[in-house]
Amino acid sequence: MNVIMIVYAFLLFFLLSPGVLLRLPARASNMKVAAVHSLIFAAIWTLTHKIVWRMSASLEGLVAGKGKAKGKNPTNKPVANKPVANKPLANNSAPQNVGTPAQNTPGDKYRV
């Protein structure tokens, strides 16, 4: 959970506490007032927390596909995806469905 979400939850809880902004119902017991305010908090939180999360994540750079992730590749050089061809298998068995059938005979120890 990021800091902005924690601050948002704290402020929402504080503002919706009985007597800060409003007191619903006006002439009820403390237990009923607390129950109504907890339901109001739950409804507002349910409707708004995803919006606040997306906004805070974009501010902190946590949205996938936007910008570059920090710390993953400090040199900023592209990472080459090299194939694992011609490497022996761990259990010295034949490769399974790699390449064409002519390349994969039962006695093969190497990947194609």
C-alpha cells in the first residue's frame, strides 16, 4: 500500500467520524450513529479507492507500461533474449517437441 492511500484512508475516516462534518441520524444513540457513519465510510471507500489508487500509482510510477521501472536495468542497455540451443538437458533425456521431427531423434541430448 502506498503512502497516498494511507493518507486518503486516514482523512476519509477522520472526516466521516460522527461530529466532524455531520452526525447522522441526529437524535440517535451513539451505537446507531457509529453504524451509520461506518456504512457511509464503506460506501465512499468502495466507490473511490480504485480512483485514488490509480492516481497515486501514476504519481509514484507504479503503473505498468508507463515510464521505466527503476532499478531493474541500471545500465539502460537492452537485454538480449538468447536461445538456450545446444545446452544439455538437466536429466539427459530427449527434448520434447522442439524443432522438427527430423531434428529430434530419441537419442538427442541437446536442444535444437
